[in-house]
Amino acid sequence: MFTKPDYNKCVLNVSSTLAEFLNVKTLNATLPLLKEKLKNNYKNVVFICFDGMGIHPLTVNAPKDGFLWKHVVDTLTSTFPSTTTNATTSLNTDKLPLEHGWFGWFVYFDQLKRSVELFTARDYFTREKVNFDLLPPSNDYYFDKADSEYKITSIMPPFCKKSKFNGIVSETISELFDNLTIELSKPYKQFIYCYNPYPDSTMHDFGVTSDEAKADITQIAQGLEKLKNNFTDTLIIVTADHGQIDVAGEIELYKDTELTDMLKAPAFLEARAPAFWVKEERKSEFERLFNERYGKDFVLYKTQTLIEENYFGSRGEFGYLLGDYIAIGTDTNKIVSLKEPDGPIFKGHHTSLTKEMTVPLILIECGKN
């Protein structure tokens, strides 16, 4: 039922391989197949992370004989939790989750007595802005440290920090491909790092099996095929930070006051991987009650067990942020609400260890001159 993250064959290892290619020191394993392709001295090397475009969304929405599947060369895992905050920070920084600490959408900091949304720097409950410097930067880009003949360019949405080199802003799929067309037409050697928030945002709103998700993935396939047909001497590397599943129901955990009264702090982290700080004298009771009420939809683990089994990587100092227990969503595809929702619940989601954990490694070689 669960797919354990493999930090030797993970989205992080794409960045580790590219860091080595750009002469940036890496402590992580590299991917032999990608490493071999990079030896071909391409004029352009392009890396694109399409948020949420994991194996399951491709299986649902891309024809098996179509362009994308023809170029899938391997399957990788996401990080855990399999969520954008965690996985893209690993992609940006070439660090394991335990090393960077950006584990999920929001984390409870005992030093602040607050649950903080990491990307927005807001209190999850009050929406107040919070000044915190308790984690290393999530946007300390490894490619900003490159020592290479390649000119470095990044193409990312406006909410991402620009690279210190050539930081180009684009948000939509079409804007990304328009900018790539311009950059790939330039005469010098380039390494281009791209992050695009689709199809993830579409699948959150409409679901993995929706016509809207299919349209996004079709547009991505068409854009990549057009680049292959129009350019030479270029290697395009495509993966995703995680996949998604269609949500099959919501558990209003914040209403379970019998359970929440056992906590030392509000539950936190993610909707398919909630974490809990539990009062010492209530732990046995908490385990019993949680398993009785939610054991079909979530498997409760002691956090220390997950740390020791390297679910967050084999080194790092931020495990203390993960609480006493983490509940991992099963293939019943339920999510939990940790506070009263202020809008419609997601139709598609991720963060657990089921179908959202596997992502493709896509390599597109545009012919050598």
C-alpha cells in the first residue's frame, strides 16, 4: 500500500546529479542514467519540474503511446511528506528533508508557540504574518553556486525567489514554453531551471481525473514535443515534485475534541500526513482512540520510528519539528481538516505514501548538431 521514499532514486537525486554537473558539491546519490546523458556536452540543458505531474496523473491523462510516455525512462519517488513545500525545497537546495526542515504546508514551532505556514510565513490559525528564521532558506538554489561554462537561467512563477543569475518570471504553461523558446534560441550554452505550478493547482480544484487536468497534461506534452521538433543539441529533463490522487472524503479532525484535548499543541503538517504532539500521560490513550476512529483511513506511526527508518533522509537536525506521531493516509484517499475550512475542500490532493509518491523521469534529447 505504501511506497517508501528512496533517497538514492528520488526527485532530490535529479538535483544532486545536476549539481555535480554544474560543479557544485553534493552529498547525495546521483542518477546513473541522467549522469550518462549529461556527458554528451549538450549546448542546452533544461530541467523542468511540473508540479503534481506524477505517475498516477500521467496514467490517467496521457495516452500510453503518446509523447510523454515515450520519453519516460525511469520512475522516481517523491520525498515524504510528498508535498510541494518539502519536495521543491529538496529540489531547490539539494538537501534531504531532515536537513532543511520544510516538511509540510505548516509546522508547529514550540519556540514561537505558533503553527506557521512555511511558504507564506503566516500563522495557520490567525493569518498573522510571522517573522521566523528557524530553518535554512528554502530557496538557497544549488545552481546559484555553479562553477560552469553554462550560463544559468531560471524560469519560475512570481511567488518564487529569482535566481541571482537570469531569473525569468512565468506562471502559466504557455508562458513557460514561450520563455523557453526565447532562451533556447540564444547562441550560448545554457542550463535552464524551471518550476511550473501546473497541473497541481488544476488537480487541487478539479481532481486528477478531470477534463481540466487532462487539458493541462496535453498542453505540456504538446509544448515539449514542439521544443523537440524546433531545437537541436538540447537535453530536456522533466519530473514532478509529487503526484496526486482524487480525494474520496474529508475527516473533520478539528471537531474531535476528545482526541484534540490529548494534544500539547494543535495538529499540524499536511492533510494526508498530520503530525501530533501528545501529552505524555495520554499517549497510550491517544493511540487507542485514533486507531479505533481513523485506523481505516490513516496508519499511525511513532515519528521516531519513521526518522530511524530514513523516511526523511539519513542525516539532518530538524526531526525535532515532527512531533510524537504522524498519521499516514491510506489508499481510501481521505484527507483531514485540522481547522474549519475557509473554502471548498480539495478535489485532488497528495502528501501521503500512496499513488502520489511516484513520479516520472522524462528525458527528451533534441538531436545533436
